[in-house]
Amino acid sequence: MRKHSKVILAAEEQLVFGRSLAEMVDAGDNLRIAVPDCLLLELLDEKIARTRREKPPVIISPWAA
């Protein structure tokens, strides 16, 4: 468990303070690899889902100035 502490800490940080969807998803993916069956992952996934519902994705056009 000690070798996964940085991954767990990053996921906890995103759960509490996360505003960037990309950073939350990255933390969730890393946690899913390190500790696949944990409550923290479920909570982070729920926050990611809420954030996706609240903020529609920004589509950046390659032709945008």
C-alpha cells in the first residue's frame, strides 16, 4: 500500500479540490491501475460524472484563431 501512496494522495486531492476534468480523469485512471477496488475510486468517478454533467466539453476547432 505504501508504494501506491502518491497515487492515492493525488486521487484524494482531486476528489477534494479538483476543478480540471482532465486532471481528475488522470488521477482516476492511475488509481484504477494501482488500487482497482477501492471506495476512493468510486467517489472520484462520481465526481467526474457530476463534473461532466455540469460542464459541457469545450470543443476546440483546429481552425480556431
